[in-house]
Amino acid sequence: MAELETLQMLIDGQWCAASDGAAFDCIDPSTGLAWARIPEATYADVNRAVEAAAAALDGPWGAMTPTQRGKHLARLADLLAAHSEEIGRIETRDTGKMFKETAWQATYIAEYLHFFAGAADKISGDTLPIDKPEMFVFTNREPLGVIAAVIPWNSQMFLTATKLGPALAAGNTMVLKASEHASAPLLAFGKLVAEAGIPPGVVNIITGHGAVCGRELTRHPKVARVAFTGGPAAAAQVIKNSAENFAEVSLELGGKSPIIVFDDANIESAVNGAIAGIFAASGQSCVAGSRLYLHDDIADDFLARMLNIARGIVIGDPQADATEMGPLCTLGQIEHIERQVALAIEEGGTLLCGGRRLAGPGLFFEPTIIECPRQDMTIVDTELFGPVLAVQRFRTESEVLALANDTKHGLAAGLFTRDGARQLRLAKALKSGMVWVNTYRMISPIAEFGGVKTSGHGREAGLQAMYDYTRAKTIWVNLSDDPIANPFQPR
């Protein structure tokens, strides 16, 4: 058996093990075998990282102009793009995501850092038309302070960039907590921070489980904001933790996103969009289009085309060029999916394809499509985070709108129709943070990203994110040379 690699955390510019030496294994999902050891951060490690970030606010980083910070962030973006293959290989090994996706994603996500690098000196305050004579009043935008960012395993570079980009551009410092399920890619990214000229302590990366590492970070008294991406149970705990430090909190949680296809849609385009929506990244995406609503007139044809593609998807080694779908990241996901598929069939669903774990090593699950006769089936509103699609049929626009909105989630939605008025009506009426019309899974640093209901609150990406990582300071200047009146002297 090959010796496991030993990885370290980044705290105050130094690579280090946990203070008590504790560590846990990284598992390669394509083999099911451990390949690296990751530090299990203690309270002392978390505190040291936050203190380093707090000290860096008063150091060279805090003294830089926004333009200077932007140049460092742009350098980091260039380094990320240059090392995209290296980081992609590590991410694929640690998460099971396709190398074709991880390498491309690291390259494109560099554009997010470039976007915020350019925005660093574009955020300004206001002068106020105040109602008091002889007063000049204006606002400045100032950094919040230390940002705690909790990063999940499934889209690490994207979700790091959407938090780190605006936070650093605005002058904050950060402590990033990598997912315990796959920490290695974020640690590899950390090696680029010093190379970009970013001072020690500005970016710290810690690893560990939620019970200690996550809890202590999100309730630390010197943390000003928690930017969290993950599941609703952990999010509820983050909110409780923030009651101890009064930190601002933004939450990007999961979804059960609907894709609606009308009878006038471009069927080929809609089929491809639905396939990409649920089977890309093996369904391990918060915006996975895991509910499909088909107009009854085109449902049979649509499903025949979709099944033909789904049954031919090549499953295997995520590092191989020929592979089209890799493994799931954790054994817990596989077991959860197996239970939910069995329950869906028990509740009356029809298994159209897939439904099984693949034999042999690795955490592979077949592309699965289940036709659901009722909206109240458990699978219709339960996030599986895997390659499982729940399909229903509809007749009218009002019917499908009610079905699509009948969910506790609200991250994204997809809509395929050529009717322009219908596009605008439904885009407005769908209760989700994002709507894709005649496309799916599009992202850009220019466009805000986030959900409603139990899919979270707050937005990432877009220029507004810069403002979310700052606060306004109001400054009053008395322009009069006359002394201020004595408030206790009779007039």
C-alpha cells in the first residue's frame, strides 16, 4: 500500500499540522481508498487563524490602496488559470469530479477573481443632500473585517472565488474552512496566495470537521461575517453560532430545481439541457435540475430521447478523457440515494432507467430517471445530490407553475418554451433566485447567484457582492466657523 501524502493547513503564511497532531484521511471516490492525511484543526488552530486574519487587517494589507489590492487579486487569478490542470487533477482525485470539468472550472473561475480585482477601486461612498445647514455629510465604504468562509467540496474553486474575490477586493481578510470530505484542492490553491504577493494572514485555510473547526470559526468573536455554502442542517447551526458574535451571515444552500418543458420548446435543446442539468457533475450540484416537468403532448418523445442518452453515458475513471460521468464523493450520498430510490418506487414511482450502485470499487451510481405520478412523493422535494431525476407531466401553465413552486427550496429553475410572453410571465412567477430560459447551468462573475426560501439568502458574484463585504461609515463635517451653541444656555 502506497504511503499517504501528508497535507498541511495555511495559517499566518505558514504551513502547519494541527496543534495536537490529529489528522483524518482523504478518500479517492473512484477507488474508495485513502490517499492523503488532512489536519484536524483544534480550537487553538482556529483561534490562531482568526487572530492572524485580524492582525493582517492592521498590517500591509490594510494600508494598501484598493488599486493595489486589485493587482494582487489579479495576480492570484492568473496563477489559478496557469495551475488549473494541477489543481484540477487534485480536485478530481479528492472529489471524483470529472477532470474535464475541474480543469476547465479552475480556468474559468479565474475570471471571477479578475472581475473583483477590477472592481476593487470602483466601490465608492456618497455625498448626502443633508437637511442641516452648514453641514457636509458623506459616506465611505469600509471592509467588515475578518470573513469566515465555509466551503463545500463540490464546487470548491467557484465557491471560493465568489467569496474570496469580493472580500479581498474590499479590504477584508479571510479564514477559509475546507470541506472535511475533500480538503486537498483548497490547500493546493493556498500555495498560490503567497506567490501572488498577498501578505501573510490575509488568507488562512483550515481543515477539520464541523463539530469543532466549523463551530469555533463561525462563533469566533473576531469574525465579522460568515459566508456559508452547504446543507440546511449545518446552516441552522451556523445561524445559532452567529448569535454569539453577531456576525453577518450569508447562506447558499441546496435546491430541488425544476426544469419545465412546454410543447413548443426546441426538444433537442431541452433534452440536452435536462441531461446537463441532472447528470453533469454526477448530479452533485446545488443547482441540479432534479425535477423535470414535461408537457403531456411531448412527454413520451422527450423521455425516449432522454433515456437513449442516459443509458449510453460512459461511467468510470474521472481522470480519463472517455469518461462522461464519475463517482459520487461520499459513501453517505450513495446510501441516501439508494434509500430514496427504493422509497420512490414504494410510493408508486416508475423506474425508467438506472437505480443501482455499480459493482466493484469506487462510489459509482447509475444515471437514474423516475417517473412520479404525484407531487407529494418524498423524492419530489428531497435533495439527493446525485444523478437521480424525478419526472412529472402537466397540461397547463397554471398547473405547472403551482407544481414548480410547491417546494421548500428555491435556488434555480429552468424553462424551455419559444413563447416570449410565457417566458417573461413564468420567469417572474417562479419562486427561485435564478431562472434560466432555454438554457441551464449558466454562470458568470457579472451575474448574482443565490436562492430564496430554504435555499438560503444573500447573493454571490455580481458587483453588489462588493458592497455586501463592506459597511458604510457616515461622516459629518461642520463647515461653519461659528462655535457650536451651548445646549444648556438659555436662548
